[in-house]
Amino acid sequence: MDDKQPPSVTLKQVKDYQFSIHYADGQPAILADEPPPLGVGAGPSPSHLLLAAVGNCMSSSLYFALTKFKLDPKGLTTTATGEIGRNAAGRLRVLSIAVDIRMGAAAQGMERLDRVLMQFEQFCTVGESVRQGIPVTVSVFDGTGQKLK
């Protein structure tokens, strides 16, 4: 990522809790909305967007690390789940995030996979930044369902 052009998004209120999120010229905007009773759930909530950002970044980091060693995961499917609860002041917060990444390929025969699994999270800009304030756990499974991490 170019430090001279930091990432930026512009949010424009559409109606009530709905915001149009513009993130790049020429790309369609994303509509975000709070779930009922505040909004109508017309799009992902801010919590969904946070989970998507962490899950996408972790998946991209794993893919990068695998392909660096010429390993083909045969597709990745990631589920990021957030635990929402109240803090000591009674305010709703994202208390933790669990990221579950599933490869399409079996792990058997993948050389250096142990090395990939030990270090890929360190390359995830978003996940490692969020982890400074919210516990983030990551699990990786191969195409046979075997838990690798």
C-alpha cells in the first residue's frame, strides 16, 4: 500500500441509519445500515464491515503466504464471527472476533505449510491492528476438514 495515498472512504447519509460508502473512483458504493430496530438492515452493519475487513485481510495474508511457497489452497472460504456484548460502562462493543479459514486443498503434501501457518497473521494489516484492542483468534482447516491451526 502506498503511504502517500492512505486508504480513505467517504460516507454519505442516504436515510436514517443508511450510509452510502464510497471507497474508490469508478467502483460501486456499498450501502451500510443498522439492523432493526434502529435501521432496516438494508446492508451490512458497521460490525459486519469490521468482520469483513478482518476476515478478508486474514484470508489475503494466508493466500499470499501460501502462494509465496507455490502452495495452492484450491480456494479459501472464510467466516468471521464477532461476539457483541456490553462493556463495564454498559455500552455495546465487539468483544472478540473469531476467523475460520477453510482451504479447498488437503494439507497432506504441502511443504512448508507449518511455516506459513506460523507467520501469515503477522502480514495482516487490519487484523493485527484490530487485535491491539479486540481479541482475534484465527483457525485454519484444510479441504478434508482437518484443523491445521
